[in-house]
Amino acid sequence: MPIRYAMILAGGKGDRLSVLSTERAKAAVPFGGSYRLIDFPLSNCVNSGIFDVGVLTQYQPRSLIEHIGVGRPWDLDRKRGGVELLQPYLSRSVGGWYRGTGDALYQNLNIIARKKVPNLLVLSGDHAYLMDYNPLFHYHIDRGADITLVVTKVKSEDAARFGIVQVDEDNWITDFEEKPANPKGDIAFMGIYLFRTEFLVEKLVKNFLEDKHDLVRNVVMESINQVKMQAFFYSGSWWDAGTIKAYWEANMNLLEPLPAFNLYDPGWMVFTNRSHYPPAQMSEGTNITSSIVGEGAIIEGEVKHSVIFPGVKLKKGARVVDSIIFDHTEIREGALVNFSILDKNVEVGEKAQIGVGDDFTANQKRPELLNWGINLIGKGSHIPDNFVIERNCLVGIGIPREQFAAVSHLKSGETIL
């Protein structure tokens, strides 16, 4: 019997995305000019024939809840099955904030019991990839595994960002290191689990009694060499957009002539909850190259190697280069936005310049995130006319023009919050 039910862990705070996830769950962060990260696991589920999905939310869930709604874009608005948003709650036996990914599942054991599924698929809500989960299910059953983890090969320089597994010649998992400083290999866990439900429930109950609440550390890592744990290798493109650099690279990858994953395949659509926009409009003299432009955008200037979301306005003489511009941002006449990420409803004044200069001093507030030249501009901030922002700068959410008046420009590495 194929997979009948999946749970998506979508309650993460995502601090490494800075202002992009301050007021939204990481799974609700916009992606690829039209989507949000949650669209990928939801679409993979329905394309795999899974029409019964629970989404576990917690941190800043409002935009995520509004986006998913009743699940209509994914054909999940059903009387039987469909999508169910599972938020923390109080009861006599359990309750309060989820204390970890394992605790999130534990607090929903009643839901798992009600579904009566022998195997439970658990997914991360903030990864971008296209995957049919049915081969995973058949592999899991054929191997008689208690746990099957989906893994993929990553660049050795990126391995420290992930959980790294070791496997034997038959793909049985022999070791698991969570974000090791010195990784022993390059096989990364993708945040996709398939559990034998009976095993998972027993382990979650035991962990709760022992005050252990993490799914990776307390269910997976503690079970190595004690239960049957398989690795299922995934060969497609997968992006864990958990840091600013990874998020930017994932979006830029979509601009390649042959992108690593194909958003235009009619046989494997990525569905989303879109507002109703008119078509994008390009005026006379517009120059757009190697870019994605969302619906309802009005482009009068130049866009080069960038991702433009719906409703963006780019005025005459304005230029956007190597950047990601979220919905309803307006870039006025003669302005330049280079190598930057601008959240929703940002206004960039006439002849302002963002992302200029040769000084790559790391950001003083977040040097671990902004040290390679990128700028972050928070939702609803208004950049004054003629204002200059150099490199690795961070502008918070809702910063008015008046707050910029205290400085002539933002030097590389500076922050306004």
C-alpha cells in the first residue's frame, strides 16, 4: 500500500535568513519569483498521490496559514484527507510550544493514531526540490527498514551545514553527524524521513518521558546500530535554503539555461496560492536578460540575472542586477539595485544606489551571514532618493526615510534596525 499520510515540519524560526524570516516562518519565505518554500513539499506530496497532509506550524505562522488556506491550489481541500494545520495547543496530557521536532510529532500522536498508517512520511517544509516519494516508499518496504532517510551528495565545502551520514555497502546507515565541524564524508541528510510508525511512536513516548525532544538527535542518532536504518539516495537537485547565501544561490540557479530542476514540466507542477495579477508588462526600451519576472510586474528599466516577484515596479533608467526583489517593491527612476535581496513593499528612491563599491567588510551585526557582498533590505523599508548602500549591509523591517537622514550613506558592513 503506498504512502497515505505525510507530516511537514514547518514551524522553524530560520534565524539564518535574518530579516527575511523575522515576521514569517522559514517555510513561508518567497522563492523563485512565484512560490514559497512550503510549495515544494506540498506539491511533491500531491504529485506523488498523497492527498492527506498535516503541516506542523509554530513560529510566526500567520503568512504560512494564509498561504496554505484550505489547500485548494494543491487539490487538498477535501472532505476526506486534505491539508490540516497542526499548531501547538494546551491539553491535560501534553501542550505548550513544541520543544523540538520530536516533541512536535509527539504532541500530535493522536493525529498519527487516527490515520492508522503503518509508515509515516515526515518532511521539512523549507527545502526546494522535486521528488516522487513512491520509489522511496517501495525501497523502505523492500528493505524492511524501521527508518529510511533520504540523502544526497553535496560539495565537500558545504558538508558542515548538514547532517552527514556514513553507510555500508548495502546503504545501511552506520553513523550520523549533525553539522560536524570536520565532516567525515559528503552524504547529506535531506530532512526527509520515512518511519515504521509503530517504532516511531514507541520512541517518541520513551523520549518524552526522558525529556528528549529532537527528531534527529533523539530518534535517528540514538537508534543507529539498534534498528534497521537505510539511506535512500536522491540524485536530483535539492536546496536547503536555510542561510542567506544558500537561498540566493538556489534562486540564481533557476536562471541557468538548463536549471537543475525544471519548474516548467507540465507533468510535475509546483502549485502555489497566487493572487490574481495581470500579465507582466515590459515598456519600450526595457532590457531583461537571464531573469525571472513575476506576474503583474511593470518593468521600464533594466533587469539582469535577477528574480523579480509579482507586482514589482521598476521605473525608467532603474537597473536591477544579480538581485532578488520581492512582491510590490518599487524601484524608482535612475536607481541601481545590485547584488541585493529586497523584501516586500520596499521603496527605493530616485538615483539611490544599493550594492556598490569595492569594500567587502563583513556586517557588524551578522558577520556569519553577510560577508560575501550581499545586502538585505527588510520588508516595507523606504530608501531615500540618492542614498548609497555599499556591501554587506542590513536594513531592518519598516525603516522609514527619516531614519536614514542621520547618515549620508551606509558603508559596507553597517546596519540600520
